Amino acid sequence: MKESNKELLSYVDTFSLLVLGVLFLLFPLVFTSQTTDPFGVPKQMLLAGVVLLSLLLLGTRALVSGKLQFRSTPFNLPVVLFMLAILGSAIFSVNRIDSLVNFFPVLYAVLLYFITVNVLRRENAVLFALATLVIGGCLASVISVLSYLQIYVLPYAYTHNQLFTPLGSLLDQAMYLALIVPLAAYGAFPLVSSYLGDRKNLFKAQWMPHEEKQAVNGRSLAFGAAFLILLAGLGLTLYLLVTKQPPTILPFFIGFQTAFAEVSQNATRYIQSFLFGAGYGEYLTVFTRFKQETYNANPNLWSFTFFRSSTFFFELLATTGILGMASFLFLGYRIVKEKAFFIPIILALLAAFLLPFSFTLVLLFFILLALFVATRGLQDQKRYHDLEYYFLTMHQSTASYSRILPGLFLVLMVAIISVLGYFTARYFMSDVRFQSALVAAQNNQGLQTYNLQREAISLFPYRDSYLRIFSQTNLALANSLAQAQPKGSSPSADVQQNILNLIQQSVDSGRGAVQLSPLTALNWNNLGTVYRSLIGFGQDADKFAISMSNQAILLDPQNPQQYISLGGIYYQLGDWTNAQNQFQLAIKAKQDYANGWYNLGHALENKGELQNAMAAYQNVKTLVANDPESTKKITAEIDALQKKIGSAKQTTDQANSSNSQNPALQGEPINVNQPKTQLPERKPQVDIPEPSVSPAVKASPTPTE
């Protein structure tokens, strides 16, 4: 190789290492209020940018060197199988589009693993990567400690909170720091690191001091300081988790039960669910469909909807099936089989079986795995060796590397970068635009909200949550126009057309969300609320609303709030009997649900069953005994009903004798269920689009005890 090429190759390698260092340093620190998720999305943006740039540098390196060079390791196959299992789960998911969107961050994490393994070939490169990862953790620790001391070093008002962390969650920060602390320990105690390397075949630690008896030098002092900073940050984070902000985690048994229900009791797609689960990132659908009625007995969690399982392992089983679980276990087996006690990766592996993982922790897992592999590659060059691919050309009996194969590889890299970069850029631009729309909505800027949401959806029309919100924005604007008309007057033709166009867009957006993610009960709820708001305005809106609510119940059968919503539609229509039936189903799902009893009481009162209504109200009064405002409200209604009955004492005694409820923690105020938006009644009613989407699934068997 020519000297000029060697020098250029050195520049490429150095720049590649620097790019990785920037990622490791900034990943725990990056956040912005300009995205819908201030912590997750910016970190994904940083990861995507680094990976795409690194792929271009790998292609450039191949072209400069004249050959393709890849490191072969025992972990390449398990990592690829794990990625393919996740991709397969997304492809076979009923919520295919949503699951594929969730797959791409994992794809970037896997690509980062392979990039890191191939960039960290030298001892000083491994040390540099380790140092940047540790420094990033230290800076996160310092920010958290200063915030707790009310010393706010960041200029943003939303960061001026004692519990603020740039990782977005105290639990994520605790796990992140716990996995980084051992890395600082390896650098802080060179003798220990060297000892472990010789005895366990992990670290020969050539980047440590050459004289192993030299206990302290500048480098070990720096790592020692970092070790103490990380310990301080970890200790404070654990303290805050215990005393100030305990994490809300799905109970272990529920995570276990829902995961095994998904792979064994999904009668509508048994083989797909067994092999591939519900689709990566789709645990919400598993939770709503398969949680048991006993979950509602938990007074603190019953109203929560969980997007992550109780542990990462259970979530993998539920969302990627047997294949995803098996591939992860295979990866874990490879780690253990190395018999090299690299504490961070062992802790990460154990944490996967005990705690839920956000994307931040999934990426950290792959980074630690890459560091482990790079370190092992310095030790065992027989098992961790380079594979080289090249063409040779002969010129006057002299062989030289042909640029054909590296050139094709560079073209392939550019093509991959172009495709991934195009969709990734649109995703991030869409997210920023949608966040701007949410800010505009908070400032009551309706037209700007509408335009920004429309632009966001046009940039990336594959997120059902955007479509759900956009449908409600259109509905609110249509209602605003309709309500603005003077009473007794007819709107102009232009106003009428604008109202109809907004209603059409509201329905279309709601249907679009359902089509993107047909197993997500929230999407059916949303479409049902759109039609409910049109009752009295649009033809057959009541039938459509009832149909959509029934579909939501199929997908979330143990949620008492679903029955309250459907009962509320019947109540709005004056169908007291069907309303009563739905409210009773809500109470059956959760016996101490005060709002269920309250709505039941109103349905019975309107039906004329006054004494039964009184019994329901007395149950409400007992259940809300710890809520002064609700107690005052129900007491007034009981007094009014007693006057209506005319025999207060007899009725009260009867109601008290039937009351077996105890005071309960209330998750919501007691109210008769009503639509949040309701267009004014119109005669004759206008034609509205029907929900031309097929039901998502038939009713799945609900797990029983």
C-alpha cells in the first residue's frame, strides 16, 4: 500500500474512532424539548447520525485499503439471529407498520455493535471508547447531583427540578450508572484489572501501566475520580427512587402471565404468536388483551396502561415469541460460555431478566457487548480474527489490490445510507413538527396546530398516535365552527363545507390509525369518540360509535373504563337498560370502581328504579369517603334522590344493608360519562363516512385463574 494511502487510512480510522467517542460521550446527555419525547427521540437521532456516518467511513476505508476487512467473533451469529427474530416479529405482526417503526432503532443498535467491533482494533482505541463512555456517565451524574442540590447548570426551565436527569428516568439512570461503574473500576484499579485479565483471560490490560506493581498513575487517578463520581450519582439516584419517585413497574406475575398468554392462548393466530409474538414494541396490545381481572384489584395500578413488561425478557417473549426469546438466550449463552467475567455485560444480562429495558438500556447493552468483544479480540486473536476479501490484479508480474470489490461495497453502503437516512430524516423532522403542533395547541392556536400536524403526518404518515391526535384536532375545529354560528341561524355554504371537510378528515384520520395498528384499543376508542361526538349531527353516528366501542372492548376486555365509555353512549341515547348493563359489567370488572357505581346509579334513576339507584349511590359514598369533593357531590345527589323517593329513612336503611364496599383510592372524579366534544344537533342529519375498516380480531380467550 502506498504511503499516501496508509496516511489516509490512518485519518479514516482516527475519525471513525472519534465519531464513536462522540456518541458514547453524548448519548446519556442529549435531550431537547423540540421533540415529542424529550429524551428518547434525541438519543435516537444521535445514534442514527453516528451509525450512518460510520457506515460511510467503513465504505471509504475499504476503498482506500483496497479490501474488505471484517472481524469474525463468536457473537456475530447470535446478534444477527436476534436482529432477524425482531424483524420477523415485526413483519408477522398485525400492527406491522408500527412494529417495523419500532424495529429500526434496534437495527441501528445492532449496526453500531458491528461498527464498534470493527473500529476498536487497538488497545488505545478500546481505552478511548471506555473513557468516553465513563465521562458521559460522570457528566450525567454531576447534573443529577447538582439538580438535587438545586444548583441548576442548564438554562432550560424544565430542567430546574430536583429529580431531573438527562436520561429521562431515574430507573434508567440507576441502571445506566450501575453498568458504567465497573468500567471505571477497571481503569481505577489497574492491579485488579490486570489480575482479572491474567486469571480470567479477560483483560491483559496492556493500556494500563506496564509495571503492574505501580498502583497509581495519572490515568488510574482519573478513572478513580470518575468511579467516585459515578458512585455518588448512583447512590443519589437509588435514594431518590426509594424516597421520592418510586418507579411504576408492572408486577412480575402480570408480565409473566401476559407473555405466556400471548404465545399460547392467541387462538386467532396461534402459530404466528407462538413463533413471533405480537410484534416488537407492541407489548401494549398484549397487556390490554391478556391481563387478568385480578389486575383491577391493585388500587395503585389498575388505571395504568403499560407499554413495557415487568422485565425485558418477558417483553421479548410477548413481542418476539419463542424465536426472539431463544435468540436472546443463545446470545446470553455465548456470553457465559466465554468464561470471562466482564462485570458490566454480566450485570446487563441479569438486569434483562429482572427489570424492564427502555431503548437507552437496549443500546447500552449492545455497546457493552461490543466493548467486551473488542477486549476479547485483544486477547484471543485465533477466535477473534479478521476476515479479508479482495480482488488481485496483475500488472507486469506485480500483484495489487483491485478497487472493484471495495468500490461495490462503498456503493452498497451509500445505497443503505440513502434509504435509511431518507426515512430516518423524515421521521425526525415529522417528530419535531408534531411537537411544535402540540405547543401551538397548548397556546390555543387552532389553525397553526392543524397545519403543523398535517405537515408532520405528510412527512411520516406511519405513526398511529399522530393520526389519533389529528382526528381530534379536526373534530375540535369542526365543533368550534359549528358552535360559533348564532342560535337559530344556518351557517353559510362555505362554513358548512368546511365543517364537513373537517369531519371527513377526522374520520379518515381515525380510520387511518386503526389501519396502521388494528390491535391497539386506543385507536378504536378514538374512532368511537369521533362518531359519538357526531351523534345527532351525522346519520348512523350512534351505530358506528357503538360498533367501535365494542371493538375496543374486545381488545381491552378487563378494563372497566371501556364499559363505562360504551355505557355512556347508550346513556346519551336514552337507552337506560343497555347503559345499565354496561355499567354493571364495569363494576363486575372492578367491584370498588366508584365511577361505575355512580354511572349505574344515574342509569337506574333515569330508568325509574329509584331504590336501586339509591343503593348504588350509597356504595359510591362509601367508596369516595377519602375524597371530600366527591363526597360532597354524592351526598347532595343522595339528598335529592331521597326527596324524589319520599321515604328517605326506609330507603337509606335498605341501601346500607346492601352496601358491602370499603373506601377505595380513586383514580378519577365521579362523573356521568359524556363526550368531550359534541357537535350541535342537526336536522336533517348529514351523511358521514362509515368506519370502512374490518374488525381487528375476534374475541380472544381471556386467561382465567
